[in-house]
Amino acid sequence: MKKPVTIEEPAPGAKPKGASCRPDSARFDPGKAAFWTYPMVIAWISWRDLDVVRTFWDEYRKCCSDHVPRTANGVTTFDLKHWEPANIRALGAFVRRASWAASDGAGSDAPKAPSVPLGDAIRSVHAAASEGKVSAIALDLEGNEVKIEAYSWSRLEIRNSDKWFELPIYVGDRRKYTDARFPRDEVMAVWPAQNLTVEARPVAESEINPRTSPGKKKGQGSYAAVDEPLLDEMAALLKNLSVASPEEAAKRVASRAHGAGTIESKVERLAKRFRKRTSKNSA
């Protein structure tokens, strides 16, 4: 016969178990912070809600915890779980919670779905930074504060980390920076609160749309320059025998290729461009 499940009562005067711990939001006003971290910027572009931006501020998250129920031998207790550092994984989990809440008809306290998909928001940040519309500073591998040059954004990839204030930034397989921060006023100017759209193109439309660029020769697309770092990565993959063909190498990097096309079209573009470059170099 199963034992009945009981919940331990809190000690007199203690905070009820199962409650969440959140600091006073007035102490953490992202609208007054001079710089925002990468997850905060993505949150702003996707939701345009300062409360959501605060949720992905590491300074705030370090002060947050929840009591998570755990049942053993018919007795339910609550373990204290502190929030983890903000990263891309945490943003994705927040979106999933919003989706579940919407499907379950949850109340007003449940997280809301983003107005702009995370993928579009990420591409928009890299495009704006590469065009110099928004600047960023970071720490180099020696801990020095440096400016991330606009031209390098087409090659950069932000990866997850479980450490506070340390989202690593890579060029290919080489770690280059951590802790990227963006001026809040620049971010809010490029992505204003009242405009829930993003500009994710890496170059001006006149450079992409052949109807407005009649002098462009066929095969000289505007992505040639930004594809070069990906072609270098493909060459390294083939040299190390990590993949067997340019198509397989292209599949490894296509998710970071610029453009609004499908992954399949990007793979085809990269593989074709790689073969053309290889043929030209060997001639």
C-alpha cells in the first residue's frame, strides 16, 4: 500500500515553502542601465518589454531562486534552486514556457510569447552590429575591455555558458571574447519600443534586390564577402577529415549564413561557392 503524500509545514515565522524569491524590481531597472548584455538585447528585440529584459539580466538573476518540490517516501519537500546565468538556452526555455502557458490558458502572470522570433532577433543584432548601427564592447582572452569591430560580426558566434557574465564569443572554433555588452540607448534607438519589427538583412536592400541593382553581374551576390569566413571553416573541416564533402561541411555552418533563404538553399550556395573558390585557387 502506498504511503500518503504529505507536505512538510514551514517553521513558525519562516517563508512558506514553494514560494519564489525575487528581489525588489526597483533595484534592477534595465531602463536605467548604461549597457545591456547579449541576452538582454535579444529579449528586448523579441518582447520589447523591460520586465522581460530584467529577467535575463545576470545581476538580477543572481538574486532569484525558487523552491522546487521533491517527493521521496511519500513526503514532499522543497529544494531551493537558484537561477542560472542568462544565455541563449535560457531564452529558448522562456519561449517554450510561454508556448505551454498559452496552450494551457494560463493567467496573466504567465510569460508571454515573443513578438519577434529569437532567431530573427539574433540575426538582427549581428546585422545591425556589422553595419555599425549598434556598438559593443567585450572582454578579450586576457580580460581587457575592447571594442568589437563592426566588420568582425559576420564571423562571430555567441555560445552558451553556465558561468555568470561569461557568454563566450567564437570565430570558428577559436574563442575570442566574453561578456559582450551593448549601449542601451543605441539598442533602444535601433529597435524602438513601438516598432515590433526587425531589420535582419546583413546589407542594404538595394545591394540584395536585383531589381534595384541592375548593374550587378550574375553570380556576384551581396553575400560573397560574409560567406568567406564560413568557407574558411568548411575548408578546415575538410582538411581535418571531419566531413567528406563540401555539402556536408556546408551543413555544419549553414545556420550562421546570412540571408532569408532556407537552410537547404544556404547549403547549396555555400557548397557551390566553396567549389568555385577551390577551383580558382588550384588553377
